[in-house]
Amino acid sequence: MATGRGGFSSKLGVVLATAGSAVGLGNIWRFPYITGENGGGAFILLYLAVILFFGIPAMMAEFCIGKTAKANASKAFEIIAPGSKWYIVGLIGVIVAVIILGYYTVVTGWTLEYLFRSVLGDLQGKSVLEYSNMFDDFTADPVRPILWTAIVVFISYLIISKGVQNGIEKASKVMMPVLFIVLIILAIRSLMLPGAAAGMKFLFYPDFSKLTLQSLLDAVGQVFFSMSIGMGCMITYSSYFKKNVDLIKTSASVASIDTLVAIISAIVIFGTMFSFHMQPDEQGPGLVFKTLPNIFQQMSGGIVWALLFYILLFIASITSIISLLEVVIAYINETWHLSRIKSSRIVSAITVALGVLSALSFNLLSFVKIGGMGLFDFSDFITAKVLMPLGGIAMAIFIGWRMGREEVKNEITNMGKYPVAIYKIYMVLIRFVVPIGITAIFISSLLPH
Ligand code: PHE
């Protein structure tokens, strides 16, 4: 079963590839504005608590499933619980990956457009309104964003078709260090700007009066999305882990890297914004594609900073996209028995087709609404806010109540390397805290507020 599937060659490769999946648009684009909306410092503390009590245990649960079964997200359940309906949890995960791919590749396409424009010197000499119009005009164009999406998928295809070790692992080993270096350079630059301290005060001074029930929901959604959990991505990656990979260490390292990148990105963005007297209240795409270009142009050497920033965003996104693709490729490869290359081609084609739909939801298809949302927003909502938390609950129940005790114990304690007490604490978290906690939060998220 294990032979012929390939796998990550080293522990460093495991951490960098897994962190590559986790670190993405969620950290650099989503985390800063969600933190901004929830009042800064206090939200970060809440976020850290959610990582610790829900995020890391849920990630370890997925690792446990994938590493034991050595199969794709759906088949893994079939192997551990043959004859049951649990495989559906994995199958939904594969579908979630496809939906996320559909809009994630479009946003990554936007970063390429902006990268390109910063090279051409197009991100200079414009007014606030002109930047805003520039973004709106670009997304209203029915052709250009689709071309960029296709390019993004093609680049990802070139990497992923080379396989787990020569594709994913190698690319992560090159891209992740570059990402860290670029991020650190941007953070230093941002902290040196006059007035950046006000941004840091906003970011780190905890004002608990800003926290609401909604903040808790935001934190959970953000943690699931950012850590790539609840949809089988971590099952898929851990199916390529060697026997000796330590699940506690790996999940702690990945969670730390992911959180650090999110916080440093927030430092970059808030330091820069406050220095130019802008408030971080503009949301989502607007923050990174409308507001930041305007700020960059006011900085000395602005083009370079803009270029570096969009390179950062692009690299972070690509490593996440290849992990999403891998979820689907591994599934098609092992379920339909098609070669890896063929599977990669099919998945890439599906991704481009969905990307076309979500890109068109900003123009030709803007009349299509599901529950009052456009296709793009709906995809984000149904995955991050509904299906991923549900998947997280299901996987926690699977590990806590269904999978063999001894197997779980061996994986968690790394064959007895860690004391049994750790396993016992873990069981309390995964049997009770994670499913009950997320269910409570999930239900309240469905209630009108
Ligand atoms: N974690 C990625 C990010 O933060 C997104 C992602 C979600 C990737 C699910 C894979 C699986 O951008």
C-alpha cells in the first residue's frame, strides 16, 4: 500500500511543505483585515487560544488518519473503518478543495496582475479613487483575470505533476525560505516608517471590549482556513509522512510558522497603513489591491516594496494551491486509477473551469446569487464557515470515538516517546473540547445576529 505512492524525503521537507499549505492568502490577506475588524490585540489572543485548543488537536487528528492509512482523504477512512460511511467525510473534503481552488486561483491571478503592473510602473502617480477604479475595472474585465487564473493553474500544474518529492517538497524548500526573507524585509521596512508605532499599538494592545461572539466565530473560521484543516488536506499530506515523523512536533511547528507569518503580515500591513494615516477598516480584496498600492507609491522606493509584497503573496498562494490540487489529484489517482499526470491534468482543467465561473461572477455572471451572495463570496462562505468546521468536528469524532485506541496512542505518543499523560490530555481535547466547542460556535454562526 505504501510503496509506489512516494513521500516527503525529510522532516524539514515535511514541515516546509505542510507550512507551505498553511501559509497563504489566509495569512497575508485575510488575517490582517479580520484582526482589524475585531479590534486588534484582543483578537490575536483569542486566535492563539483557538489554535491551541482546536487547531493543533484537529491538525494532529488529520495527521493521525493520513499517516496510519497512507491514502487520499476519502480512501483513508475506508482503510481505517472499512464498510462504513466515513469515507463521505473525506469525499466532502475533496469537493471543498475543488471549491476553494475555484476562487483561490482567481485571487492569486490578481496578485500576478499587480506584480506585473508594479514592474511596468503602473502602480504610481494615481489617486485613491484611481486605484480603487483600477481594481474594479480589472475585475470587471471578463478576459484578463481569467488569463491570469489559467497561468496560475499552469504554474501549479508544472510543480504538482512532478510528484510529491520532486514537485511539492522541492518547490516548498525553495519557496518557503524566500517567503520568510521577503516577509522579514517588508516587516523591517514597515517598522522603520514614521508613525508605524501607532499600528503596533493597535495590533498588540488588547482591548477586550471589542470582542463579541462574532469574533469567536471569526477566529474559528480563520484558524480552520489558515491551517488548511477540516477538509482532508492534512490527511493527504500526512499520508506522505514517513513512519518516524513526530506528529506533536510537526503540528506545533506548522502552527507556529503559520501564526508567525500571519502576525508578521499584520505588522507589515498595519505599520504601513498607520504610518500613512489610513485605518484598517477596508475589507478583503480592497485592502491589498486598492489601499496598499496607494501607500506603496508614497514610500521611497515604493515600486520595489510593491513588487516584493506581491511576490510574497504569490509565493504564499502557490504553495497552498498545490496542496489543494494534491487533495484532488491523490483522490482521482487512487480511486479512478488514472496516472498522476492524467489526474493532474483533469484537476487543472476543472480548476480553470471553476476559476472562469468565479472570475465571471465579478462581471458577466454578477447576476447569479446564492443566498444573496455572488459565486465568489458563496464559495468562501460555504467552505470556510460551513464545510470546514463540519469536517473538523467529524474528524475529531472519528479519532476520538471510532479509530482504534492503540493506533491513536502510538501515533500521538510517537511510539511511546511521549508520556501517556499527553495522550490522555489529547483524548479529552479531541473527544470533547473540539467537537462540542466547534458545534456550539458553529450553531451560533447559523443563528441570525
Ligand atoms: N491555508 C491556506 C491559506 O491560509 C488555504 C488552504 C485551505 C489551503 C485549505 C489548503 C487547504 O491561505
